[in-house]
Amino acid sequence: MANQVYVVHPERQPHIGRVKDMAAGAVLIAAIAAGCVGIMIFLPKLIS
């Protein structure tokens, strides 16, 4: 993502880092949610 932004705007822009951090946070939240769904689906089958 950063490489595409740097091609369009080669000068340093501080808000780009903030946007990248927000995207990384969104990916982290999605991964945690996917893990919770996986646990809810498979835990009852593993227990029984």
C-alpha cells in the first residue's frame, strides 16, 4: 500500500503512516474476529 502511495506522492506525508496504522489495526481486528468465530464453531465439536 505504501509503495503505491509513494509512486503518486513521492514526498513524505505524515498522514500516510497513520492510514497504514489504521489499516493494520483493521486487519488485526478482523483476524481476532475470525479466530473467535472459529472457536465458536469448532470448540463444541472438540469437547464432545
